[in-house]
Amino acid sequence: MSFKRQALIMVGNALIGLFTCYLYLYFWIAFSFNGSIISIEALVSLLISLLVFGVFNALVVKEHKKVGWIYALTTYIGTIALFILIFSVS
């Protein structure tokens, strides 16, 4: 896998991970701020983000399926975990 493709996968999935976090928070604040953080609306935002994740990676990860999907998943999950870690500490 070329460096450009690897960088595209990692940067793209990091941005999708941030998009996931902010979309989840937006849906939670907009529809059920006083309720539980796990709501139907917020879970729908996760489904939207997973759809964006799947479509992006289906287009970008072509012939390097196993390695590309490993990079994609670790970058995506790592970005979300880092976001949670940073904002749960402060």
C-alpha cells in the first residue's frame, strides 16, 4: 500500500471519527438533553456515521482489503476513544 493511500485512509477515518462524535453530541443535545445520553436519536446518528464510514472505506480501500480495513478501523475507533478521553478528563 502506498503512503498516499495509507495517509488518505487514516486522515479520512480520523475526520469521520470526529464527525461521529460531534454528530452524536448534536443529536443528543438537540433531542434529549435532559434524558439519558443513550437515546434513539443519538443511536440513529451512530448509524449514519457507520454508513459514512462504510461507504468511504469501500471507495478508498480497494485492493488492500485486510490491511486497509485494519488501518481504517483502528484509526476510526482510536479517534473516537481519544475524543472521549480528552473530554471526560476535563
